[in-house]
Amino acid sequence: MKQENASGKTKLNRLAVLLGIGMPLVGLALLAYMGIYNRFWGDDWCYNFDFKTLGIGGTLNTYFMTGHEALRGYANNRYSLTLVSGLLYLTGIFGAKITASLVIASWLAGLTWTFSNLSKIFKINSKSAVILSAVTILYFTLYISPQRFQVLYWIAGIHYSLTIVTGIFLLALITSQAVRETRSKAIDYIIIPVAFLAGGFSETGSAFLLGAFSLLLVTVWYLKWKQTDWAIKAFPTTVIAFVTLAIALLVLASAPSNAARTDVISAERTELFTAILLSFRFAFDFMLDSFLSLPLPHVMFLAVFFALPILSSTEKRADLLKTLLSALAVTVVLWLIISAVQAPSVLFYGAPPDPRGKSLARFTMLVGLAVIAWLFGREIHSRWDNKWMTAIAIATMVISAAYTARTITNTYKEVSSYAYRAQKWDERDAHIQQAIREGQTLVEVTVIDMKGLGVQDIMKSKDMNGEWIVSCSSQFYGFKAIKAEQP
């Protein structure tokens, strides 16, 4: 009879975990589907004009341009973004349509790979817990992103997401080295180009990765000193990743084209000491505001990871003091990494980063909160492993899944707006192509209402080519000028 009860309990636990996996997966599938309505916006036109006339190699070479030539409507020093944008450009509009799917798929693969390795290091024998962690963190990161459109659908804006993705793959390689029986030289070689690519998407992203891997390096060094087997194997690989990331940041900062961009920035730089203090303050403000402005999503997110160790039969380790100290350490790490995200914007502008830059902080915070909730869930499971606690965990997972389903319905309401913008873009492109066939050199187009998504269309201008986006798009299509007008 006890065996039957135990079997039934296990099945209920599994069903609850599967429900927790299924709902975020549906949400991610919807976000990927919405990408088919993506087109070219904002900086894409300037990139595309250079790709068309200079090729990918020539566009990468704008890194070395100076003076007026360097003011091309995009950041010339971000070599990784230029490379990825060029590869997507080669496929035309199809590249824009699959951008979201590629970002989501690679992000999810990297998280699953990393969590799988970490589960081996920390002896968490639950594949379902690995998958649930990956899909939940990714879905909530995108759903409550400060600027989802730019970091997922806009090609020239996905460098923030790709910074996270490539950073995760770096961590996956390091943890793969850690769980191997013997060290692999191949991983040490592979991690160099991956780290160089990861650090080349943006200054904010590079600072974020360098800050995170600085803390990782110190942690692995300490555990190596304590003769921890996995840390001994992972330490050289971590050093290689850290050094390469530092070189990547130096390459970004040393670009000759930066001089022209710096001249455009009228504000004086913040003093270094003041910038450090402000970064710490802005990081704390961000963490606090996240809970105050989005309480329900954070509570539901925490609930999933609190219930997960109770439902996934993880090893029991009752040690309240260790749990409290671990949670405190994770909080401090969160604060430091999020401070690194603030630093570039604070240094140049004396202000926090824009919403898309804050997406790096959002992901970091959610990962840290997941770890903290898991620690306390495991502590509770170790002390009160009974049917009532299991019932509470199952109910928690079901309620969280119901909430996730509600967020999916909210997201689905946005599909019509995405489809509308795609339809208007296609109509305008057909109008432009007709003008090209007729041999026109001047053309008027209609501005598409982006409805507060925070990315610019071909902007309204009183004069022909009066805005840089209009100028780039007119050159891309081969017109002398395009005049953009409101509908």
C-alpha cells in the first residue's frame, strides 16, 4: 500500500513538473512565432547599406574609419554585432523573420547545457529540473524584459541578448571542462573565439561579462586552492575566457571610429570614483524597483523554484546557516554583476542604461533569484518532507503554470499589432520597388506607427533625407532621397 502511495505521489510530482515545463515552452514558441512579422528597422538600414556596398568584410573594416566617415548610423566598433547582422542580411527579409527563433533556440540550448553540467557538479540528479529551470528563466526574462522588442526582434538591437547567449555558452564550456574526467585542450582552444565574439557585441555587454567572469574566476581559484576536483580542471579554461573577454573590451575601446562617436557626445564623462558609487546605487535601485514594479511575476517565478526541489526529489541537505550564507552570497554577486551593467552608461552619461541595456540586469537577477528560491526550497524539503508539503508544492506549481498561461494570452494579444506593422512594411516596400522599376529618384513613403516599441521606423522629416535613418534607407534602395511622412 505504501509503495502504491509513493508511486502515485511520484506521478503527481512529475505531472506538476511537466506542467511547469510545458507552459513556458508554449510561451517561448509564441514569442518565436511573432518573429515572422519582423522586418528592418532603425539602424538596420545603415548596416544594410554598408553590407550591400562594402560587403561584410568592408563593413567590419569601418571599425578603423575616422572623422565624418565613422558616423555611419551605427556603432562601428561592435564587431560581433556587425558580423551577426551581416550573416542575417545575406538571407534578406528571411533573416529578420528567423532572428527571434535563433535567439530563443540558442539561448535555451545554452541554458540547458550549462544547467546539465551544473547538475553533475552539484549532484542534482533530475533532468526535468534542468529543463524546467532553463525554460522558466528564459521565458520570464523575455516576458518581463524592459525592452523585449529591441532585444528579441530588432536585428541591430539583439546584441544584448546575444551577449547573454554567448556568455552562457562560455559558462557551458567551462562547466563541461569541470565535469570531464580529464581536461580537454580542444575546449581551451574553442573558448578563445567564443569569448572574443561574446565580448564584441557592445560596451555594456562586455562590461557585464567581464564583471561576471571576474567573480567566477575568483570563485574557481578559491575552490582550486581548496583542492576541489572540478575547480582544478576548470581553472585554466576560466582564465583563458577571462583574459579573452578583457582583450575584447580593449578592442571595443580602442576602435579608431570611437573618436567620432565621442565627439558627438556632449556630456562630460563622470569621474571614475563617482561612476563606481553611482553604479552600485543604480544596481540597488534596479533590484528594488523590479520587485516594486513587477511583484506578481517575481512572486510566481520564485514559487516555481521554491517548489522544484520538493517535487524533483533532490538530495536532502538540512543546514540553515549554510543556506542563509549562500543566499546572501548570491545576493551580493547579483548586486556586483548588475553594477557592472550600469557602469558604461554611468561613466559616459551619468545615468543608468536604457531599457534594452537593463535586460542584462533582468536576466542576471532572475538567475540569482532562482538559485535563492531553490536553496530555501531544498532546506524546507530537508526538514519537512511530508504529504502536506508535497501538496503545497504541487499546488504552487499549478498556480504558477496558470499564471504563465495568462501571460501567454496577454502576449497573444500583441500578435495583431506585429502583423499590422509587417503588412504596412510589405506594402511600403512594394511601393518602393515599383518606384525603382519606374526609374524614380525621389520617393515619398509613409511612416509606420511602432506604437511605443522603442525602435524607429523611417522617421518623419521636413526635408528629403532629413533624418539619418531616411538617408541610410534611401541609399540602400538607390534613391537620391526618400521623404517620410506621417499617415
